[in-house]
Amino acid sequence: MIRWATAGLPVRRGVRSSRRGDAAHGRVPYVRAVRTNSSRATAALAGAVFVAAGRAARRTSVSRREARWFHAVNRLPSAAYPVVWPVMQAGSLGGVVAAAAGAAAVQRPTLATRLLVAGTATWLGAKGIKHLVRRGRPGTTLPEWRTRGRPQTGLGYPSGHAAVAATLATIAAPSVPPRWRPVLWTAAATTALGRVYVGAHLPLDVVGGAALGHAVGSGALVVGRR
């Protein structure tokens, strides 16, 4: 009887373990739902910021406050340019391809596809929206500005670089260890501010671009969790 009872103990522990496993399994849909709702809220908030910034950007002149912010960043020392320029490429179409290729190289095909599709969609979308807002760049809207690198032409709102960088960071952040997430957000912020620093965009352009990127990236996360 003693041996029988001893042999039966693991069965009882197995039952408890099974119950704990069931509880843990039950948390998975809950956590997924919380993250999905968070992404939806982020997408909605970012979309609202994008629309508000776009309406302000459609004004015929640049406000004094925006001009002050522009000059505060644009007049920073030129010595930072060799550091800013490489980081800024995270917002280019080449940055999208590089990010997707990096995800594929570490055996993350789903993440790679999401980065490639959402990043390209953001890049194309930003170009299309420029023709709806039709805002000029600093060279056509301000009497004084500094240009670093190749002068940019065409329309300004939203900044495609800021939008793409924000999209990539939003999608990649949940898939990397927490200690690396500040690196992603720092790269996205540097890209946005860098576009003002090199004289390619006004502050509202990069605010709207970053908001657009967050909205697209958060939407891609919501779709990916279905």
C-alpha cells in the first residue's frame, strides 16, 4: 500500500502541473487580446495626430513656433552630420529592404514579410499623401535655412523617412529583446529629427510622418495577431 501510494504521488503532481498548464494556456488569448487592443489604440491615436498635423500643415505659411523649432534643430553643429546621415537611411526604401533581410537572416520570415510589406506601403503612401497636402519644403517656405547633403525638392508633408522609420520600429520592437528596443526608437527619432537637421523638412512634416508610421505599424501588428 505504501509503495502504491508513493507511486501515486506523481500522478497527483501531474494533475496539479496540468492545471497550471491549463491556466497558463488560458492566459495566452488574454495577453494577445490586450496587446491587440493596445495596438489598436496606438493606431487610432497616431492617426488622429497625423490628421491634425496635416490640417495644420496645409496653412499657407509656417507659424512662428514651428519656424523656431526648425531653426533650433537645423542650426545644430554640422559636425553631427556624419553620424546622423547613416542613421537617417533607416527611413529610406533601402532601409526597408535591409530590415526585412536582417529579419530573414535570423530565421524570422513572418517578421521579414511584415517589415517589407508595411514599410513599402508606408513609403508609397507618404508619397501619395504629399500631393494631397501640397506643402513645400523649407527652401520654399522659409527665408533662411541650412542644407546638408543633397538638396531636397518636391513636397514636404509628411516626411517619408520619418514615416518609414517609425513603421519599422513599431513592427520590430515587440520581436526584439527589451534591451534593444530603445535602440530602435532612438534610430526612428534620430531619423525624424535628422530630416529637419539637414534642411529637408519642417517640424510638422516629421511629426506627421512619425504618426503615419506608428499608425501603419500598429495596424500591421493588429492584422498579424488575428
